[in-house]
Amino acid sequence: MKKLIPLVLFISQFCFSQNVSQSLESATKKLLNSSAAYSANLSIYVADENGNFIYENNGNKGLSTASTQKIFTAAAALETLGKDFQYVTTAHYSGTISAGNLNGDFYITSTGDPTLGSWRYDGYKPENFKQKLIQSLKDKGITKIAGDLIIDDSYFDFQTIPGGWPWNDIGNYYGAGVWGVNWRENQFDMQMIGGEIKKLNIDLPKVNWVNDIKTGGSSDQSLIYTAPHSNVAYINGTLPSKSITVSGSTPNPPLSLGQEVTTWFNEAGIEFNGKVTSTSEQRIAGEKITFAPKNNILLEYKSPTLDKIIFWFMRKSVNFYGETLIKTLGKEKKNVGSFDAGISYLKDFWKAKGINSVMINFADGSGLSPQNYVSARAEVQSLLWSKKQPWFSEFFDGFPTQGNGMKMKSGTMKDTKSFAGYHTSKEGKKYVFAIIINNYQGGNISDALYQVLNVLK
């Protein structure tokens, strides 16, 4: 009798999986036969927690994923850098200090901390960095800086935006680029009233605005166009006539930080009459680049640990974090802080974990580029591998609970929707799944995919 029990359980589980597979097939066919999916491409793959196959439809087909691609970047970063990894921002000075006078330049440099000045982390907000930076000057008795304020943003390469990002994305807050020194997540918030620009929360040095906003409607239908290092910013579209805040990507974060630091000097009674510049600006102007000295350190300011960064990266889908992580992986593993180096490492990383390289055609680390092509099967394989790692709880914690009550990462772009995650059914069966659809036209695309995924509930 005892020998029959495992056989009975196996048959029971097999029949249960068959029923789920059949239900998924029926739901998938219903989706693909809908008028909105007439020209759509779909990739879906479902396995149990042990990796046993349950169901697929074009599981190997590479499609544009949008933000579910973040699962690859997050997991590779946690494994490669470690969940306790921290970025470091440093203040230095050149010259000498005599009778309260700094006879030299003041420098701020960083290893690319994406959280510097972020509003998301208690103890790491702009005022926390301000307090520690000013205190470091007071501890040295500095009351006057005779030289310049130089933001050394040379840790990463000069290219701040991944190739292939659409022009109508990069000026908006979700399209922020990556510098060696970042500030306030490289995002600015702008108050608009009656279509007119009233107030910005940070200074954008040298930037001139062209405003083609029209008023009407009840929601934000505007687009901001800024480019890295550009002194022209453009906003168009429609906005309600009432007061509303729109957010864009800062065209020159190092200079914005530098300008803000000069106001801190003034508030603290530290005399400063020099100019504010960065190593990037020196390069653009053809000037001699003055890097931060290795010694004369006034402050070492560490970021939150990587596990906390990954939480917000996944939970709020912060594209800027993903691209910073890509450059960090390139710098740490290939000694080149570039998107190309980081993407190359990311592909090699997942290929080494057993994923067929043709199913992971990455173009960036966040999924914003429409040039990304990834299959649902590859996403499931990455999720299964991540589930076995010691940092999995921190990784899983970042997954949002979506509208159908399932814990999964979502991705959204024009005519693109994807979900990838983990779910335990009411019978206790644990699933790992991914579903991606491209070129779905009209209707509620999320609800359409929920109808398929709800089979797993």
C-alpha cells in the first residue's frame, strides 16, 4: 500500500497540471482570437516552482518586454555586487587651508550613486547630504573657498542615455540619464498653472525654455524634451488650467547639484565667489580637465545598501536605477563604466546560468528601449534561478501586487504589456510565469492578460 501512495500522488499532480495546462490553452486562444489581438504577438511560459514545465505559447519568441526586463538586471546586480553593496560620494579639496581659507578648489565626486539626493530613503534625503557636506567643511574650519566648485563626474563614460531610447521619452522623468555624479534621481519637478511655468524645485543652469503647452482636459497630456548637456528645453501637449506638477529629466545633474551646493555655502556663511563646473563641462569646452585629488578627503558619503535600491527599482520601476546598475556592472566587472560594457556582462551572466543567448537580446537595463527582445521562457528561467539564491527574499520583496492580486513585475510601453512573477494558487501549487504581448490594439490590455493568468489562481 505504501508503494502505491507516491504513484497516486504523481498521477494526481500530473492530472492537476494537465487541467491547468488545458485551461491556460483555452484562455490563451480566447485572448488571441479577440479583435484587439488580431495582429498581436504573444509569448507565455509557465512552470512550477521546481522548473517543471506547465504551459507555453511561443515561449521562446523574443518580444519587446518593457519593464519586466528589470528582473534580469536586479538579479544580476544582487548576485554580482552583493546585497550590501554601497555607492560612495566623496568631497575633496586641492591646495591648502589657512586661517579658515581654502586656497584651492572644492570637489565632489561619486561612484555613480543613483540615490544621492533621493526623496525615497529616510536618512538619505537632500537635507541629510547637505548637513554632512557642510559639517565636513566646518570640521576643517573652512569659512572661505578661494577656488572653484568642480563636480567630478568622470567615473562613468560620457554617454548618459542608452542608444535606442525614443526622443519623446528621454526628456521625461522616466527617461533620466546616468552621470558619474547624479542628483535627486536626475529628475526635476515643474509647477504649471494655466499652461505657464511657475516654479521648478531645482535650478537648471543655462537652460532656456520653449513652451508650447495648451490648456484643456483634466489630465497631464504633456511631453518634455530635454537632452543631456543641452541648454534648450521644450514642453508641448495639453495640461489642465489648474495648478499641476510635471516632471522631467535633468539635462545636467552635476551642474544642478553644484548650483544647489553654492546656496548651501551661502546659508552656512561660507564665502564662495568661484565658478561651478564639472569635468564633463570642461571636456565640452575643450578645457583642461581637473579631476578630484585622491587625497584631501573631507567626506565619504555612502548610499543605502543595494537591497534597498533594488526594492525601489522593482516596486516603482525606476528606469534610472536600472541604467545606473548596468553602468556599475560594466565598471565593476570590465573596468568600463559604459552601457555597452554593462549589457555585454549582463548577457554573459545569464548565458552562464543556462539561458539561450538568442532569447535575451538586451539593449538596456530597464526595458525602456523598444530594441529589447526577450522571451517569456527566458524570464521564467531567470526567476527560477533567482528563487534559489540567498538574496531571493530581498528580490521578491520588490515585486508589486498587481490589479488581479498576484505578486508580479509588470512592463508597459505603447502597444506592449508584460507580467512576470510568482504565484501560489488556492490549492497551494506554486507557479513561476511570464507573459508578454506586443501590438495589442485597443481595449484594456492588462485585463486581457489577467484573464489568462487568473487560471493560476
